[in-house]
Amino acid sequence: QQQVKQSPQSLIVQKGGIPIINCAYENTAFDYFPWYQQFPGKGPALLIAIRPDVSEKKEGRFTISFNKSAKQFSLHIMDSQPGDSATYFCAARLEGAQKLVFGQGTRLTINP
Amino acid sequence: DTAVSQTPKYLVTQMGNDKSIKCEQNLGHDTMYWYKQDSKKFLKIMFSYNNKELIINETVPNRFSPKSPDKAHLNLHINSLELGDSAVYFCASSLWGSGDTSTQYFGPGTRLTVL
């Protein structure tokens, strides 16, 4: 019930392509859905986040699409660049508990 | 001007030893966390503290004991280290609340290797 399922595990895209990473959850008590980006040897860094009452949020080249009825959300990266190569984590926060539940991570590689 | 800092960055030790990892944040946050990232990159929360009070204590062996001397610091002490404790440990901090104001900021991590 507290799981967040993320797919794919790994993704290789050519420069300029649009990688899409998907996440699904069951628990309706989640109230906030951030995405984190992690480079090797570094800590996760917040990329973009969305609340469940919003269907889409865009920040620069990064867009979250949120489907509340399907309990799914996804990250799209427009005009992807080799510098976007990293591991991406979706997460969901349990309302009132400040507890983040992370997806399994997606290792994204953008080929030049 | 590091926001969330951890020491040490690397820790290599023998099985059975006791070790500590320190975390400090200068963001003025009131809530701090410890996460464990295993070899498959899976991130799982271990503990959280709000204003020095333990809020979340996941099913972590009691060999792990967090201590929060003040709101800006959260240390992790591990007794009788085991091979399975090898992982990267991340400290994070946030404001207690909802929405974007309670975004969690992560430290650079401490890679613990138990031999």
C-alpha cells in the first residue's frame, strides 16, 4: 500500500529525444509527488514536484503529468541532453507524516 | 555555504565495530531524516526527527541509533556493524508542513563499507 512502482529500470535515448518515466501508486493518502535527480556520487536533488489536484506541471524542459484517477504520474524530459544522464526517482509523500516513499529509480542515459 | 553536509564521505570499517555519521544543515529547517540507499540504488527512509523529537522510526535494527542534539544536527550511530550495513546513507532536511514548503533536501551521502 505504501509502495511506489517506477518503470522502466533503465532507459537509453538519443539526444533530443523525449524520455518518459512512469510511476504508479495505490495509497490515496499520498499528497505530494516530487521527482529527484541523482548523479553518481551525489545526493538526490529535487527536480520538479506536483500536487494531486494538478494534472500537469512544467518547469523548463521537465514536465510532470498526473492522472489522479489512474493513480499514475510520469516525468517527460523535452529536448534531452547528455547532461541529463542520471538516475531519476519518483516519490510520494504520506500526508501528515512527512514520509517520502521512493520508486525504484530509472537509470537514464542520453546518447550524444 | 553547503546546505546539508555529512561527515565522513567515506567510511570503511571492520565487522563488529561501532561508527557514527554526522549531519548538519544550515537551511533553518526543523525536520531531519536518515535514508539508506542500497546497492540497487533503492532509497528507504530510516528515521526522521522534528524539533529534536523522533517522528519516524522504520523497522531498523536497534543497532542503529539516531541522535539529534539540536534542530540543525542529526547524527547516526551504528553499533556492531554487519556486512549488510554496507550502503550509502543520506541525511536530508525539510520544513515540517505541506506542499513545496516541505521539500526534502539531501546531503552528499556517506558511503559505508563493512569488511
